[in-house]
Amino acid sequence: MAIMEITVQHNSPIALSDTLSIASGMVRGYLSGIMQALQRSAALSYILDSQLRLMYCNPAWNRFARLNGAPQLTSKAVVGCDLLDALPDSLKALYFDAFRQVLNAGRIWEQSYECSSPTSSRKFRMRIHLLKPQDWFVVTNTLIVERSLRGTATTDPNPYVDANGLVTICAHCRCSLRVLSRDQWDFVTEYISPPRESAVRVSHGLCPVCRAYFYRLY
């Protein structure tokens, strides 16, 4: 099944308000809630239309682009562009197939991948969510681990354990909340997997993105 086309056509950058104006009524309220959650989220996130064109990139995306020497990839430059055009040929088929699976099955697709720099080793988990009824997509890229290539770890389990010895985990995406950064949820399940699980107590909650996506408030 091919990616379905919508009537909106654009090739120039659009603002957050412009994206919302495309939808109407309850759909607009749902999309607005998701975008507000993405605005606060530390996960590198974006929204695509049914033609896989970038409709929105969140602040975390922009910060990551600037910090990694790629200001040309911030939202002002890429919104309105085809995502596949920005990918190397070796990844285009993988991404297209992932979006097709999400569209056909309506289920979330997820995959872990490496995105390292000359100074840091990083892994992220990518999740693709389908947005009905317009068949758009919400894509989040959550940090799994980041380590300095100079040998100093930049993540450890302590930031996720609160004063009561509890780790708060999102009931949907299984990301853990950072105690000192209430908007950052990282995919660090190894910290509560055997043999450490006996030493860690878990409290379940909802990260802002999952709350907005799975629990529509109109």
C-alpha cells in the first residue's frame, strides 16, 4: 500500500500555527496537545504529513542540530522538505517500509540505532506513531545512552532514582523519567533489568508525549 496523498501541498517552511490550521475541530485539538508535549520533550521529534514531508520539528531537534554543527537542519530550513530526500540511499527503503507498516497496521514501530559524533557515542530509540484521520506521523527519537569517546560516561542510573528509591517508567513507551529534568524521559531499561531489578523499585506513569497521544483530551 502506497503512502496516501493529502490535499495540502507546500514546499516552504511553515509555522506551528500553520500546521494546526490545516486540521480542524477535534483533530486540531488532538494535534495541538501532541505538539505542545513535543515542544517540552527532550526527545528529538518531528511530524510528517502523509507524503513524508516535514511539518514540524521540536526544539530538541533544533538544539541537537546546532550542537552537532548542522544549523542547516533546523526546522526553519527543513520544514516542508521530503524526509526521504535527506536520507542516504542505504536507509531510504528501510524508512519507507517502516512508515508503510505503521500506516497499514496502525501500530507503533520502533527501532534502536546509533548516532555518534567524533567525541560521543550515542544510541537512540526511534518510534513512529500514526496520526489519524489524516495519516500523518509523529516520530520521536529518545536517548538510550551517551558516552564520551574519551572514556567518561555521561549517563548513569542515578539520575532516574528519586528520593524514595523509585524509578518512574512510562507505561506505554517504557522510558524512565530523569529526576532533575522533569521533561526528559530516556529509554534506559537496562537499569531495571536483571540482575539489578531486585535493587530498584518501579513506579509507572505517563510521559507527556504518550499522555497526549494515547489519551485525547478535547
